[in-house]
Amino acid sequence: MEYAQVVTGKFLQRPNRFVALCEIEGRTHRCHVKNTGRCRELLLPGATVFLQDRRGAEKPGKTEFSLIGVKKGDMLVNIDSQAPNAVVKEALLSGALVLPGFACPDIVRPEYGYGASRLDFYLQKGNRRALVEVKGVTLEVGGQARFPDAPTQRGVKHLDELAGAVAAGYSCFAVFVIALRPVSSMAPNWLTHPAFGRALQRAQKAGVQLLAYDCAVGQDTLSLGRPVPIDLHTPASAEDGF
């Protein structure tokens, strides 16, 4: 996927989840943050950020700029929470992402209601049906990607929903889009939300296929990259609390 009208700025502060103050060409602007996660290790004062200039857009929104990426050392990290679904859809339709049994699916339907959840994609290939949940990953610790960066009961619910759908005859996939590179592996963030790690273990045991991919990230581009192994080993220090 590509972004139009991307400019570089400097992150100053984040008054709330939705707004960041950024310096662009010597002026301070209120910018929309396209990620409600914590991003504490990324959005540090003085960090170089990448913003989409919305002033010429048909629907510019309440702010003139949208914060979509940040530089972490030599690494570019895309923090647009809508981007993972977009790149997965793009890859499914182009054939760049082939889920087992669903190469070039006949139907790719986003935002599919199932049970008490709205899952990211419904796929159909012939008489085979699949449900796909996509999670965007921006947290990297020591070369390893981790998810989530904040507790997500919604994420646990989605995984349990997928596990139940396997029993109902669906092929089910949880796809983690790691919006950065390089990383050696991906693991649950046991320290922040051990319940999510346990939900991943339950889902895998139930037959949900877990997949992770890194991304090629540019200042104004994002594309799905290489497969990344997932480590579900429970560390000895994992605790039940947050």
C-alpha cells in the first residue's frame, strides 16, 4: 500500500490517545494518531515521525496531518492501525499471501460477523470457508516482535471465537502483521497480557493456524514481507496479572 503526501516531522508529545503534537517545518501541529495503542517505546520526544498531509484530501478530517510512522534507531515502524488489514487484503487478492487451502480465494469479505465478534475477513474457496483475524504488531524488544503492547480482552475474545469456529468446520487463521523489520521471531507479550498468550496457546491447540510476517516499511509505503516464526513457549516469569 502507498500513502500520498507524506512529510517528515519531529514528535513532541501525546496529550491523549488520538492526538500528537509534532513539529513540521518549524511549526507545531496537532496531528491525528492512527493507533490507539501505547507505543511508549516509539513515540519519544524528539523522535522522527512520518505524517500524511491531509490538507488537500477530499475528507481532510479534524487535523491537517495523520501520524503513520516513526523511526526507531535505524528501523522504520508503521503505526497506522488500519494498515495491517489493508496489506493483508492486498496480498490475498494479488496472491502474495497464500493461506493453506485458500490460494486465490473466490470470496474475500472484510468485517465479517461471526458469533459475538466481528472478524477481519471471511474467505471462501469452492465449498471451503475460512475466518481470518489480523493483528498489527509494532512492539519490538531485543530483536523479537511482541503482541500486544497493552492488554486486549477483545483480542482474547477473537482468538476464542476462532477456536470455536474450527469446531464448526471453518479453517481459521490468526495473522500477525509485524509493521517493521528485522525481527527474529514473534511472541506473546507475557508481561503485559499473559491471558492473551494463553489464548494463543488454546487457539493453536484447537486448530487455529497462527502466522506472522514482517513488513517492508518505507516512509510512504508498506508491504507484507517474510514469514516470521512464532514462539508460544511460556516463560518461567509469566504471571497471571498484568
